[in-house]
Amino acid sequence: MEQVCNKDVDLYITGDITYHSALRAKELGLNVLEIEHFETEKFFVEALYDKLIEFKIPKKILLKSKKIESPYQLL
């Protein structure tokens, strides 16, 4: 956390932060946005697929999953 704070950032974006690291960030006055790994990955897959099509990679050799879901269940 100290390394991030020393860079004078407005927001620290991460896919995984521990409880104690979150407490430390709060002590340091650091804004943290934690985004679940899956949530960021699903957008990357779509962007990568689109980019490959843009590079003229034939669709017939690309396979994009139609069942992309998080392994976590919210209760």
C-alpha cells in the first residue's frame, strides 16, 4: 500500500485485496476499487475476440465460450 501511496494515485484498482490491506489503505487515505477477477476477465475475452476479428482472424477458428460465469455465488 505504501508503494501505491508514494506514487500520488487517485485510485488503486485491484482484483484481490486482503482484509488487512484494505484496512491499511483506509488508514493511508487511499481509494481502492476491488473488482472480482472474473468481472474484469469477461470484458477482456470480448475485447480480445473483437480485436482478433479486426486482425482478420477467421471466425471459424475462434471459439468463444457462451457459458461464462463466475464460480462464486452471492448469498
